[in-house]
Amino acid sequence: DAKGTIREIVLPKGLDLDRPKRTRTSFTAEQLYRLELEFQRCQYVVGRERTELARQLSLSETQV
């Protein structure tokens, strides 16, 4: 601070700075097209629709 006092920074426990970052998914043009179409139709895809879309696009449900 302005008086020269040293303060300790406490990070949240869930923040793991030693963990390597996960790689970004590279979507194909077809996957992007289908995902964008679905997003325009409904911004939150859940349940069976999400499972089926992931299967059709060969992606995980998390990626969808």
C-alpha cells in the first residue's frame, strides 16, 4: 500500500496455477456451422438434444 506495507495475496483454493492449461478444441467447418445453427435456434442445448448433437458431430457433450 502507500505506506510500504507488504500484503499477502490469497488465491481461491479452486485456482490451480500448477495445472497445465487444456488445449482449445479446433472445430471443423461443418461442426461450427451446425453449432451456430443450433445456437441461433436455442442458446442452451440440454438433455437428449445435446447428447444427440454431440454424437452427430463426434464431440463430447462438454464441447457442445
